Amino acid sequence: MKFNKNLENIENYEAGKPIELIVREFGIKEKDVIKLASNENPMGTSKNVQKTIKKNANKAHLYPDDSMFELKKALAKKYEVDLNNIIIGSGSDQIIEFAVHAKMDENSAILTSGITFSMYEIYAKHLGAKIYKTTSKEHNLEEFKEIYEAHKDEIDIIFLCIPNNPLGECLDKEDVYKFIKEVDADTLVVVDGAYNEFAKFKDVKKGIDVRNLIFEFNNVLYLGTFSKLYGLGGMRVGYGIANENITSNLLKLRAPFNVTTISLEAAKEALKDKKYIEKTLKNNLKEMKRYEKFAKKHNIKIIDSYTNFITFIFKDKNSTEIYDNMLKKGIILRDLKGYGINAIRITIGLPYQNKLVLKELKNTLQIIDKMQ
Amino acid sequence: MKFNKNLENIENYEAGKPIELIVREFGIKEKDVIKLASNENPMGTSKNVQKTIKKNANKAHLYPDDSMFELKKALAKKYEVDLNNIIIGSGSDQIIEFAVHAKMDENSAILTSGITFSMYEIYAKHLGAKIYKTTSKEHNLEEFKEIYEAHKDEIDIIFLCIPNNPLGECLDKEDVYKFIKEVDADTLVVVDGAYNEFAKFKDVKKGIDVRNLIFEFNNVLYLGTFSKLYGLGGMRVGYGIANENITSNLLKLRAPFNVTTISLEAAKEALKDKKYIEKTLKNNLKEMKRYEKFAKKHNIKIIDSYTNFITFIFKDKNSTEIYDNMLKKGIILRDLKGYGINAIRITIGLPYQNKLVLKELKNTLQIIDKMQ
């Protein structure tokens, strides 16, 4: 049976290895595995959210409220926007998918940073669309501008990942605004703020004012997620905020019931859990320093991170070898070799996890040194 | 901002009204609302599944195992197929979406029954593809064959809904097999078995032998769901079973983490819950008779149903008027006017619900009679 030719060029997203896999493959006990590979919230699921999930366990047979009224209302309040400015997806990934399918076809192109969240590219490839990337790995708005000017007719969507996953760097919001001003009104600019709360906490200049952004620019789609700060990676809830012309068109591509009944309840509860959010942000900023110190001491290059992870770039050691060695010890990190960079991305964990990870990393680096 | 022209023709799927909406709109208490609109399992969430959800509430922050190994293993065992024959989706809807996007483009067409599950058409419209439907509302394989022969070059996917939602009729499996034998090897035949367990329980001739089906035909994709018999409508888990050439191509369009961590656990547990399944099937068959008797007595036309719902077709009364009247009483049914038929679809509920629904329906019919 034949399928669309576009499919030939699609490679699937490589997810961080799940704990179950390490248990199965290496026979390590579940409780001994440390997973700092997928930027999940190391605080675990908030106690309040756990309560909500338990309370709603008897509603699993009921389809979700497809209008998502309650969650939209909560998000509208948080961002001071209208319900019609919001679209909710199965993770913010799905909003990316809607945007690509709503705006593009095989003759159009996206523009992204040299190294960034790979789903932008994967969804564009679903359509057989073209991918323009800056030669600069990190976001470089000058280069974005140059490429955009040269290929304006083709480029339908520009993706800005603020801060950038998997590198960690972050543009200043003022620079972002200045850039968007020079983009044509018919080009969609996706501002992916999956980690923006972490950036804002570290440096207020990096925090996107979403309301302001979407009211100033009719061609901007802001993305947010419950998977990181809110600790709901497993529940698959993300959202897009934009003017109604954008959301209403994207909504046409949303299948009914794209978020589970229990996920909607969990997300509503997570928004309210100020203590959990504060603890998460504080732990992250404090523990990040531990990694920065380690990198400095061991002469590992890092990019200043505005996220809940840090990326260690290696010169004379192979990131895949380091990754594999750590995996055998039951520590799951993310090798970025597939992104075209010899680096390891580590989610900032709890103090005890970070200590153990860095201890084992030190050992691993020493072993590799001896073998070289 | 401009969007793809295909979007102009897309209407969203109209979901059964959620209970929350009736509470909000009519001020009826949640516990007093009867929803028999979405073919959810009236037994509620199985107790075992509830336990599983509660047990896994503390894993909401963890991304799901993207290989879905455990659930695939359980499904492979149930259907006696290989893990590679299975693809899991956010509801079987999502597998329909993958199939349409993998196989079709704006120049191709689908072929469906005159009245059937609307998502086939909606996904095809996302691509701007053409829709062929039989003039016969119910599945009529002779007419399917005629249309297929006349438009073979265009038709990429044939959808058979066995039994059919929202009408309830069901083809014999032998007739289905005979039909598929005459379809070209490059045309995908989707056999949607969302309600097939109900059909098989009523009449073994209607039950699809999935293993046999996919090993005999390389161009068939079978769809199953956890939303109906297994009582997990809110958890969004469905699956496709086909030969590996089909599943591997569809998998290319699957976004990572398309099913939640807790949904995967709930689905695994639901498969094991034999008692709940048996109770559901028995209640359904028994209570269906209550509706059949009512229809006969009140001269309402019905289609012999092989599902967990029954469709009442009205001659001299407006289905929308009946639907609206019932809604005001806190009883949510499904008006099929939008499907082009003057009918109401009612999910078979628990005995007390069915009694109340039929009592109120009787009253409603009398009131309308008097007004006419």
C-alpha cells in the first residue's frame, strides 16, 4: 500500500527515555531511577492536583466538556484575555500542529533557530513544507531577519522559542517585540513560552507580557504549557493565546475531546497552586547554580539557562558516550547529538538528585578521560 | 491573516452536551442530570479503574512511556497480534486522522455510508478532499461497490462503521469480508469497530475477528476504542490494528505523548475487568428491549441496534423540538437533525434512567401532539 510521499522524510520525535524502559532494560528498580531527561517538574505532582485527580477518578467514563469552559475561564483570568483568545491542546505541541496545518502547505516554509524544539520541524515535514534555520544555533534575530527578508514569500510561520529548548538561552522581550514589528501581518509568529515562567523568574526582562503581545500583534500566537512549571507533563495540557481570527481558525482543526476529563480538572487545580509554583521556581534557580559551578570547575561549556534545565556542551568527549554511561547507572539525561550538538541536557532536579547526578557525572568523565 | 482555503468548509464536530453545560444553562443540579447523549458507559467508571487512577495520581508530572509498551502488549495479547500491528491514539478518532493524513490529499476522496460517524468526513475536509456517500443512509454494500467502481481512481479510503454510529445497524462480518476482497489492494478500508463488542454479544455473526481480518487483508485498518464498552470516554484511548506497513506509516504522524500517563494505566486495567464488561453488555441488551417496546407502542420507527444506543426516527414530530424539551428536563439526548435525519439517538442507560427518560419522552410526545 502506498502512502503520501511526505511520510518518507518524517522521523519521529525522540522522547526522553521513560523510567519503565530503564527498569525493563537494565533491571534497575523503579525507585532508584533518576530521570532528568524531559524537564518534568522534580517536585512531583502537586498534592492538591493529586487530590483533584483522585476526586475525579469516577468521571473517567464521561467525555470531557468539549467547550473546556472552566479551564478557558481560568486561563482568561490569569492572562486577562477573552475566552475566545484561547485554544487548548493536548500539550502545546498540538497547538503547533494546528498552526502548521491551518497556515501552511507543501509550498510554504517555516523559519526557526538553528537548534530548537524539534516538533516545529516535524509538523512542517508532515506537510512536505520547507524548513529554514539560522546557522546560529541559538536565537539570533539579525539572522532571522535576513532569512525572512530573503524568503518572505515562502515563510508562513516563524517560531521563536523563548526561552529556547533544548539550549536554554532567552531573548529579551523588547527585542522580540521589535522583531515582530518588522514581520508582515500575514506571517504567523509563534512565541513558544513553554519555559517562559522560569525565564521571567530569573530576569523580568525575559518575561513575555502575553496580553500586551497579542493585543499589539494580530499575527502572534503565544504558547504555554502545563507540562513544566505546573507539573502536568503526563496529563497533556497546553494552550495557545492569540487574537480571535487565529484561534477560531485553529479551532477548526481541533478534534473533539482532545484533552481528557481528568486533565482539565488537574490543570484548573494546578493554576491555583501558588505554593507549588513558588517552590518549583526557587528550587530551580538555586539548584541551577550547583550545575553552573560544576561546569566551571570541570571546564564544561554551558549556555546561560533561563529554563528548568541546563545544557552541558562537550569539546573532547562524546556526549553519547556520557549519556550511555549515565543510563547504565539508572540516570536518564538527554543526549543532544540528534540535534547536531555534542551536548547533554539535564533537567534541574531536587538537591539529592542533582548531587548524585553530578557525582556520577564526575566519575563518568574521569573514566572516559582515563580511556582516552 | 489568511489561512488555508480548506478551513472555510470545515464545521466542527458537534459533541453531546456535557452535564456541566446543563448545570450552567438551566440551573439543574449535577446529580439530577441524565446524560444519554454520547454513548458513555452508564455503569460509570469501573471500580478497579478508579483504584488505578488514584494509585497513579502521583505520576501526573511524568510524561507517558511514549512506546506505550505495556498497553500495546495487553492489546496484542487480546487480539493475538504483534506489537507492531498496533497503534494507539487519543481516542480512535485520532487513528482516523492519521489514516486520512497518511493516505490522502486534496485530490483524493473517501467513501462512506449516507449517515455515519461524522469525523470521517471532517478529517477528509481538513485536507480539502472529496466525500462520496451512499444515498442509502444505512450501510449498503452494493451501493458502496457501485460508487467505488465508478470513482476508484479518486477513492483512497473506504470507511465501514460496524456497527454504524449513529444509526445502529450492523453488517454481517462475512459480507464485509466479501466486500473487502473486491477492493483494490491500494485502497485503505477502515473497519471502525468502536461498538463491535456490543454487536458480537447480540449476534456472533456481526463480530469482527480482528486477527483474521488483518492477516487476510493488507489494506485493512481495524479501529477499537476504550470509550464505550470499557467506560473510558473521558480518558481518550483508542487504537488501530493493521499490518505493519500501515501502522508504521501512521505512526509517523503520531505526535509524542498522545495519550496521558494515567489514561495508559486506566486502559490496561479496563481490559482486565471482565465483570464490568459482562455487566455492561448484559444491561445493554436487556434495557434495549425497554426502548424497543416503547417505540413499538408509540409507533416510532427504529433501526435494529447492535450498539449501546437506539435511534428513534420520527415522522410527524420534529426531533429538535423533542430534544429541546427533554433538555429542559435535564435529560440530554442526541438530536440527529444535523446528520440529515429527523431522529433522536438515545444511549441505553441504567434501568432507572431509562424508565425516567421514557416517562418524560412520553409526556413530551403528548404535549407536542396537543400543540399540533
